[in-house]
Amino acid sequence: MTNIVVLVGRVTRDPESRETNGGTTVTNLSVVTDRPARNSEGKTYKDEKGFTVKDAEFHRITCFNGLGKNVAQYCTKGQMVSIEGRLHYTQWEDADKIKRYGCEILADKVDFLTRGASQDNKDAPDIGE
């Protein structure tokens, strides 16, 4: 059996990082991917300005320990990234005893395909190294 996810998209907001009581770094980020939208006939179509209409999907990504620290330090909103990891589903009850479900990607690898806008990442390794 296999559970592998590969995404290439843009970071939608700066990553948020925290440390657990046990000392594990957990960093969360959101990545958006898009694809051409299709009409009821299954064909792609253009908007009034002549651009192909796109459907966007937002993905929740979680990184741990060293990977999480690097993502928190060097990754910023708008940056293009490649994510490799696996799908992880969760289930819980909220305060009103309603069952809730979630899905996230637990990242094993994050590649920075572009530099972010922040000055904090000026010392980041060169892309392609």
C-alpha cells in the first residue's frame, strides 16, 4: 500500500511554528494549487479578459522538527514550494459533541522553488543546491 502526496504550489500565508511540551517543533503552512476549471461539458473556458479560469485548492501542510524549523525560518507567503509527504486524516468531537473531520499533509520534504518576499530568508541556501 502507498500513501504519497506531491504538490507544487504557492504558500498562502507565512508559516506558523510552535514547540510541544516534549520539544518537538511543529510548523503549519497552507499551500494553494490550481488547475483549469471545466464547464458542464467538461471543457476548459476563459474569462472576459481571455484568461483560462482556474479552480484553486488549499492544502494544510504540517512539518516536524528540523524540517519545520527550516520552513518556519525561510518560507514566506507567495513563495513557490514543492511538498512531498503523506495524507493524514483526523477525527474529533467539538464542544457541541459534533464529530468533525480533517485532512492534512504531513511533509517529509519541502523544496523552495522560489525565494520568498521576506528579508529574513536572504541567507537561505541557493535554489537548486
